[in-house]
Amino acid sequence: MGKIPEYTIEKIKDANDIVDVVSAYLPLKKKGANYWARCPFHEEKTASFSVSPSKQIYHCFGCGSGGNVLNFVMEYEKLSFGEALKMLAERVNIPLEFEQVSPGEQSDTGKLRDMHLRAIEIYHETLYSPSGKAALDYLHARGISDDTIKAFRLGYAPETWDFLVSRLSGSFPGELIFKSGLAVRSKKDMRLFDRFRERVMFPVFDERGNPVGFGGRLMNADAKDAKYLNSPETPIYNKRRILYGLNVTREMIRREKKALVVEGYMDFLQLYQHGFVNVVAGSGTAFTSEHARLLRRFADEAVLCYDGDEAGQKAALRTAFSVAAYKLECRVLTLPKEEDPDSYLRKEGAEAFFRLEAEAQPLMEFLREYYRPAGMSIREKSEAISHLLEELRSFPDPVYREMFTREIAKLFRVDESTLLRQINRQSARIPAPEKNTFSGEKPKHFKTQGEAAEYFLLNLMINGKLPVRKAGLRYLSPVLFQHPFLKQVLEALLKVLNNNVSIPAGHIPDKVEDAKCKQFIIQLLMEEQNGIDEEKVFIDSLKQLELQGLRQDYDKLTRELNDAPPAEVPLILKKQMENLEARKKLDIRYNKDIFLEVET
Ligand SMILES: [Zn+2]
């Protein structure tokens, strides 16, 4: 990749509105001047991830991650700078002067994806080679057509120990092959050998069609190994976030606003083949809240099609709550006890399945059927209720949580207010996010008034109007600051503003080298400060700092006075008098004129 001119980078950043880009990944909610969501970079129950449309940056108050639109794409997609830039350029049709990212600059993510693409082709070719015949016969016997096999790039991993490794090692270093999860290391001699052997291979893609891993299925049902083996978590495979098939079915799901959710690859393929093209499957893990969030971007409703046996119904119950928590309408389709979607479709056909789907029960009806509360003992009832309340605790929206709690009270015929009290008591244990509003008062987390003043001044240097920034350049100096870190931030800021005092606030972080300072500046950028009198806060804070310095000087003089030889006493007393005079003059030195002064 050649060097991209700075102005092209700026142009690409400007053309990609951060709210648009981020909302393609997360459901953003407007609150005040900013948009909020639960952070994709750390586990959390309340939204502390915020995006500022005016400053074009994001920041998480929980884990501290933050930056501009490019940083977001790099962090979320795990891409290198060049790759993220390319993706954003394509998004807005700005041509880049380079065609491809050179191998040296490609991130591990890019290399791992290339490696997976290569593996997909190798396994797929093998399926259609003589050594894959048994596997192909098996798929055909299970009713999977060649069209489906080709569309989803199914493959076959033969029994040979280093079948894939030997084919990849010409193009990829061993360390990376190991990292990909496609190979494991022998404990004896550290040699690499294939993770997947003698299995039908299901490539797994993320919702944008990037390959991330594999599921491998044994054909022989009574083999001693697990029937399914999945890729481990790798830098490109986060199982909690991947829904199998979504890359193919997302548009159909978006159109119908409805998704059928199944448990396995085979269920997925069978449904898809029978014309149910708005389907997704979990991949290598139970359905998570992240799956629900992902699905919510495409659908309003989820119909759960799980196995008819007890384990399947139990899984459906869990999934139903994950789905409902994210305000997806949820219905549960119930199959006969011994069937799964795959077997049922093959036996009864599409029409029968279609009828079952139409009859799928809303969540509360499903619960009534599942628990049959009329026949439960008191102990069973109370256990079921506390289990359900536990599930409801994860509902991010308190109103939703309350609505479901009322429904559950009705279902088990227990007193509504008791359950509400119980759930509210439970939910209250989740700590509220720390409030970060700029009010001009001393926030609780500052140790001293001086620290608060330093904080406000930094805030104004970033978010303040131009005359305030200019006054800052003139009157602020690191020696005024006492907090070592805030002092460091001020130094960095002064450097940037000395270069260009009218730089848009959102661009400041890009010019700051130190990572900690940069994070802190981004955090300050996100602070809402509507309606404050910037000039007054600036002056008050500046006076506060000066006063603090003068007081400390005075105390120092008093200590000197105790040990001073008599001849020096008059001089020290004189200095103390001057100190008191200087304090009085602060009001005269710092008034609103300092902003006029610098404007001319
Ligand atoms: Zn976070």
C-alpha cells in the first residue's frame, strides 16, 4: 500500500458519518446531544458507550475505548489502518490510490481470513474428489442438494493428519496457522497437525461474509469423538457474535422483519433448501445476548425452531428470554418430541413446517405450556418463578422488565406487587454508570477544588469557544497545574492548540501521541456542557488555581518564619503581605476582559 495523502484520509473520514457507521453495528439511542449503546468492546448491562455526532467521535465510559470513525472500524472489525480506510472508502465510493494492501502491511485479521478462504476451497474441492465420495454421499443421503453444498461451500476434511497444514504452510507461517485454530500442536514434538479430520466441513462466515471458522461433523454416528467440532475462539472468531448463515439470509430477514432461529447447521441448510430463507443458526455456542443484538439489527421478530425433546425446549426457553430482552417479538415453534427441524422437514415437507410456524406460540403462551403452573406444587412454582425473575434481570429496559414481571405474576397467579418488589430489589444491585456531566460544580471524584478546576480548564480548552481557547493559550501553563496527569494532558493540549487554535475539537485526539492522554481527551470530548457560562467557569477555575498556588506559598513562608534568623523575619513578613495583596488583585486581573484582550 502506497502512502495515502493526509487530505484523502480526512476526506474519507468526513464522508463517513460516525453515527451512520456505528449504527450499522449497534442499535444507537439518542439521549441528549449524543447517541448511546451498550459497549461492543466490553461486557455490560447498561449503555456507557456514546457517539457524538457533532464531534464525530465515540467513547466508552466503562472501558475507556474511544476515537474517530476509523478507530471504531479498526477496533470492531479488527482491521489494520489501511484495511479500515479501504473499507470506509468503499462505503462512500471514494477511490483510493492503491489496489491492495501489501502483505507486509496486512493485519493478522486479513491474513487469517485469507487462510480461511484457502481452507474453504481446499475442503470444498476435496468433497468433490474421490476421497470425498463418502462424505458427499452422506450429504446427499441427508437430503442436501449440490446447489446448497455449493452455495454454502460445504467441504470435507480427510483423515490424513496434516492434510490441510501441509497445503497451507507454503503460504502462511506456522505460528499463524496455529493461531487460526485450523491446526493443533502435538504435545510431544510441537508439530502442527489438522484440527479437523474425517469430518464434513461447514464454513462459518460473519454477517458481512468474512470467513471466521468452521464446524466439522462426524459422519459416523457411533464414533467416540464428539459429533460436532467447532473452531476455537480466534482473533477472527467470536462465537458469541456469529450467527451461521446470516451473511446469506440477512436481506431476506430484513425484508420479512422476521428470523427463524435454529440450533444446528443441518437444520439451517434443510430450512433454507425448503424455501425458508430467513433463517439463522447459532454456531458453536448457545444463543447469547450479543446474538440477539445482532439479530435485532435485521428483524423485529424471532421464531425459535428448536428440537422437540426436553433439552431443545429448555434451550428455546433460555433463547426466548435473550431475544425478548432486546425487544424482539418472540414466538416458539414446537416440534413433536422426537424431531428436530431437519428430520421433520425431510419427513413432513415444507407445507407442514409452514403450518407449524404459523402456529408458533408467543412467549407467554409457550411458558404456560412449558410450566403448566396449574399442576405445579408450591415449591416447584417458587423455583420456576425465581428462575424466571433471574432471566428478567438481564433485560436492559426497566419498563420491559416490569411488563414481563406482571405477565409472570399473572401466569403463576401470584401477587404482582411482590414480584415487582423482588425484581426491583434484584435489579438495584446492578451499579448505575457514573454520571459524567460538566456542571461547573465540584464533582465527587475530585480530591481537591484545585483538581476540579484543572479538569474544567482542560474541558474548556477542548470544548470551549475560540476566545476561551485563546485565553487558555495565553493564561494557562503547566506550572499552574498540580495533578501530574492533568498537567501532562495540558502540555499535550497546548502543543496541539499552539499549532492550530481553531482545530475542530473532534480532531484533537488524532494529534496527541500519548495513548492515555488521548483517551482522556476523548472522554472530555463526550461531556455535555450545554448552557454553561464558559467564560465564567474559565475565570473561576483559573482564579481557583492561582489562589491555591498563593495559599501554598503563604504556608511555606509561615514555615520559614518558624526557623528564620531574626534578621530575615521582616523580609518574610513583607512577602506574606504581598501574597495577601496578590490574592485580592485576582478579581481585578481575571475578569471577562481577558477574552476581549485576546480577540483583538
Ligand atoms: Zn466499553
